[in-house]
Amino acid sequence: DGGITQSPKYLFRKEGQNVTLSCEQNLNHDAMYWYRQDPGQGLRLIYYSQIVNDFQKGDIAEGYSVSREKKESFPLTVTSAQKNPTAFYLCASSVLLAASIYEQYFGPGTRLTVT
Amino acid sequence: GQQVMQIPQYQHVQEGEDFTTYCNSSTTLSNIQWYKQRPGGHPVFLIQLVKSGEVKKQKRLTFQFGEAKKNSSLHITATQTTDVGTYFCAGYSGSARQLTFGSGTQLTVLP
């Protein structure tokens, strides 16, 4: 079964703790993305990676960090520096061509609550 | 940077009525994509438009890409309760090299 998996589905943390969200894909996609979604809002790009060992900041990268050591995996760490970490986090992947972009496949998401 | 605006934010319709959501970009787009997110779910790709003035249909859904490649619309004919969800447009430009999502239109269909 091809797809994207994110774990866990729900995550609870105390303020001041770092937390890492998992994202794995077996679609053989080069590009992977992390988005944040707040209630009633669209998706905002946190980080993206077009190739292993390389990643770029998105629109709201402050307080987050990522790594891309393997093509299949793109974990996101929400650090204590992120002022409003409670949100729904979505990981996505896509085929990426130089002049265009293909559709993005999304994982089921992780709902993070920080108190 | 690139901005994509989407209206309306919310739309309630009676089952059987039509529905339209509009998307406008601050910059010319290479292509535009549409996604649907069911309540509690994740976005699922619906379609991609690439050509200026392109119109594509999927059963009761009609998608249009403007002549200037800066706006797009999604029209649903005779809505059904299965159409409930949030519809997002997402624009891609070569200069940005990333998809920029609109804020979405949340559709409620009343039986």
C-alpha cells in the first residue's frame, strides 16, 4: 500500500518541551513538505525538501526544524521557541519537475496540543 | 511574496443548489491545483489546471483557470451532502517554487 504515514495522530506536550513529528512516504517522491493548519485557515508552509540532505524554509519556519537524511523520511521538530505550537500538522510529498509541480499527496496529519 | 486569496470563507447551501468558490493570485501562476478536505481529514487532490483559459469538468464539478492565469474558480452543480468539506486552491509559480494555498472555502450542504 503506497502512501504517507504520520504518527502519532494526536500528540500532547507540556510547554517548553521539544517534540518531533514523524512523516514517512513509500511513494518514491523526491519532494516532501510540512504544513501547519489552524482552525478555519488554510495551509501554511513550514519547510520543504526537494532532495535528500537539503531543505528550505517556508513561510513560517521560525521555531521549527527538519532533517532529510533519507528519501522516505522527513521528520519535523517543534521546538520550545515556537510560540503557538498547538495546531494540525500535515506532511505531504510530490513528484517535482524543474518547471512545474505535480499534485501533493498528504498524510493523515498529527494534531498537536501544547499546554 | 506570492499570495492566494480565496472567497468566500464559508458557504451554506441547500442540497441541490449550486456552489462556487473563487481564487485570486497576486502573481501569474504556472498552474493551479484544487484540493478537498473533508471534516477531520486531510486535503485530497482534485485537479490541476495549466493552460490559460482552461476548463475541466469532473462530473458535477467544473474548474476554470483565468486567461491571465491569475484566477480560478470551482463550481459545483446541484450540491449533495457528500460535497461537504473545505475546498482549497493552491497556486504554483516558477519563481516561488512552492505551492501557495488559499485560505479555503468551507462548504456546508443542508439536507
